Amino acid sequence: MALTTKLLSKVANITLIVLMLIESNSIAFAKTSLHPILTPTIANIALQKDDADDCANRIDLLTRQIIIKEIELKKFNIHYKMEVGEKGRWSGWRYAAFQEGNYCANLAAGIAGAGERTSHLRTPDHLSPHKLGVANITSMIGYIIGAGSAALELAITEYHDHQASKLGFSPNMAMKHVLTLKNEIDGLLLERDALIKIEQAAPLLHDHAEIDTIEGKVLRDLSDLTLLEYERYHIKARRFVAFQKSLYLFDMTKYTIASVGAYFTYMAQHKHDRKWNLKAGIMYDISGALIIATPYASRGIGIIAEKLQKHLMHPVIAEVRTRELATLQTDEEILQKAYKVEINGAVSGSPQLKRMVVYHKESDNFHSSLLQALDQERAGKLTATQNMIAGTFTGGTHLANGILYTVVGDIASGNSRRDARVTNCNLAAGAITSLPGNTVAILDTLRIQVQAEILRHKYAKEGKLPQQLLKGRLTQLNQMEQQLNKP
């Protein structure tokens, strides 16, 4: 019986060679420049085959190598997500604490200024320059704290970005590494496809060829979805970094300008020259407009960065054909029926069962990752909307105060009693107007941090923090790799 099997195998090989000579054809491979050794013709492969088992074993070996390469790509994706754009544990509270100092200082300055001016609406000559000067200095110190904290967070963000680049996660280096892995996987898939052509032409290997063809679809699905996962992680990370940097830059700018405005109001009191109020008003106008625009502008910059990165990602995903998780799930079900195995979570057994377990787990991981991304997107949109509303209200009160300063600096810059009353009444109104803006800023900043902390504790108990999930997935991938490498 064994002799008959070998004779049939030899006849099949000879038949292949004759067919190839008649057709004078060979398979053309797309990646010959990258893998010249892995692009043999069918005739050459046929000459190298001694029997059916050798061909099947080589395909199994290539399949295992492809899966291990795909696991390597998945692990890189996870490390990229963990390192790029991630904030420190206390960064949110640190920035919030400084900004609360800023808002509280300005609220106190507003209360002091409003109290002093409203108590002398009819007697502006009795205003205390000392009290008003202290209020202006307090406001200036608050704005300096706000600008300084924004500069600090911008520097820390730049440092983290630099550290990620040193680890090989800069946009260019990361994409180059992913392209290298992609080309290696493509080369192995091409070599595997060539061997399947041998199986399809040999009657003894026809059934094996059908299963290998189905499994090849699953392998390509996994490769494509992993590349799309990298694209999603990369684009999201670069958008977040661009958003964060622009937000800190805008905050630093608007508070610096506002501190200059507070200095000008102090000079108006110190030098007894109301012309300084016009300069202060212009600074407050610009600052108020920036407070309104910051959440919109920083979000817009993030969107622009996202579109730019999508364009730059084209070489990575240009050849991706599988874009839906449902395609992988369908191909996986077909393969499971072809192998006639049950997935029970075991990682031991035949090579086919080990691979099916890997495919099943990765399908679940893709599904969980997509759900997590959708949840984060919804939460991000809600937070952005809330920030826009709060920024518009707070910035509007600052802008109104600035307009009042601008008006009185223009129409009441002299030393007459009329100029004194007009200035005092309008600046009292401006001080009162700023109070609800600073109050809302204090409460909204506190609300954001408390809500975030509550959610963090909840997710930590459930093991659903992003870092926990990513570390768990890394552990799972390492276990898969170890099981696949076992004989």
C-alpha cells in the first residue's frame, strides 16, 4: 500500500512538470523584490516534493510562522497604544489643581473689585486704589499660574512624545516597522499559496488543499484586521497628541494675554491714568475670544491631524481587502467545520486545534477592541460637547468684561468726575459679569476630575482600565506564541 502511494505521488509530480513545460508558465509573485527566495515556480516545488506528507508539513510550518508574525504585529500595536499619547496617573489632577488656583484667584479678585466699586457708585472719588490694585495683582497671579501650568503640561507632553520616539514609536519609525512585518507576512502567505497550488494539482492532496485554502483566508483576514487595528491606534494617538498640545498652547496663550491685561488694569490704578483701561480691554477681549475658541480650535486641529495621518497610512492599508470583523468570523466558522473540531478554550492538542483556538481568541479580541473604541468615541464626543458649552459661557463672560474695559478706556479716559463715574459703573458691571464665568469654571473643572476618578475606580475593580486590558491581551498573546512554538 505504501509503495502504491509513493508511485501515485511520483506520477502526480511528473504530470505537473509536463504540464508546466507545455504551458511554459510559472506563478508570478508580487513581492519578488522582498522575498526572492520565497518565490519558487510550481515546477521547482514539484521537483522538491518527495511525498504528500512533506508538502502538508511545509504548509503547516508556514501557517505557524505566519501566525507568529501576526502575533508580533499585534504585540507591537498594543505597545504602541500603551506608549503613545498616554497621560500620567495624576496629570489630570495636577493640571486641574493649577487651573483651580487660577479660577479661584480671579473669582476672589472679581469679588473684591465688584465689592469696592459697587459700594462707591455715587462716590467714585472715594475708591481705594490699594484694594483695587491688590485685586488686579491677584488676578494677574491667577492668570500666570494658569499659563505656567499649561506650559508645564505642554513640556511634559513633549517629553513623553520624545520618549515614545526613542522606543521606536515615532510616526515614521512605527510605520516603517509595521510595513516590514506586513511584507514578511505577505511573503510567507505567497509561499504558502504556491504550495497550495501543488496540493490542488495532486489528487492525493485535494481535500487537504481545500482546508488549507480556507485557512489561508482566515490568515489574510487576521493580517488585514491587525493592520487596520494599527491604523486605528496610530490615527487616534496622533490626533490625541495634536489635540493635547494645541489645547495647552491655547491655554498658555490666552492666560498670558489675560495676565498682561491684568497688569494694565493695575497700571491704570497705580498711575491714575485711565488710558491704560483701553489697553487692558483689548487684552481681555483677545483672551475671552481665545477661551471661547480653544475647545473648538483644538478639536479642529485634532481632526486635521487625523485626516493627515489617514493619508500617510495609505501604504500600510492599501492592499487590505478584509475590512469587516464579520468576514473573519464567517471564514473562521467555515474553517472550524472543515477541521471538525470544537473550540473549548483549550490550548493543547493538535496543531490545527491550537490554531483554531488562536483564531477564535483573536476574533473575540478584535470584537472587544472595537466595542471599547466605540465607547471611548462616545465618551470623547460627550466631553468635547461639555467643554465647548462651558468654554463658550466662561469665555463669553471674560469677553464681556473686556468689552466694558475697552469702551470706558475709549470714552472715559480723562480725569473729569463724569469719566470717573462712567469708568466705575462699567468696571463694576464687568467685575460682576466675570463672577459666574469663574464660578462655572471652578465647578466644571472639579466635576470633570471627580467623574473621571469615579469611573477609574469602577473600571479598576472590574479589570477594565485600558492599561489592564492591554496588559491582559499581551499576556494572552505571549501564551499563544508559547503554545504554537511547542512541538
